[in-house]
Amino acid sequence: MTNVVAYENESFDSLLKRFNKRVHQDGILAQVRRRQYYEKPSVKRKRKKASKRRKTARALRRW
């Protein structure tokens, strides 16, 4: 559960901005999108494997 404490004399806009930033950092929206539909275990494995391949390729390009 993400919560943000309002500072003294803080505007609602800045509070909302901090809340949205915290939600983004915690990855809550990405998790909700991922869980919106059931993903078969085989598809999940394929997605993770492809992600790993992209990460290693990106790391190799940096060298």
C-alpha cells in the first residue's frame, strides 16, 4: 500500500505529484497491467527468457 504524508502548507498538486512518483517507483501500475489477464506459465517463461536475452545483448553492446 502506497501512502504519502502531506507536508505543512503543501499544495494538493505537489502532493499528487509525489504520490504518482511513488506509485511509479513501486511498480504498482506495471504489476496491475501484468496481472490484468492470466498468463500461462509457458508464456511467462518465454517472456522472461526474451527479457534476459535483451538485457544481455544491451550489456554486450556497452562494451
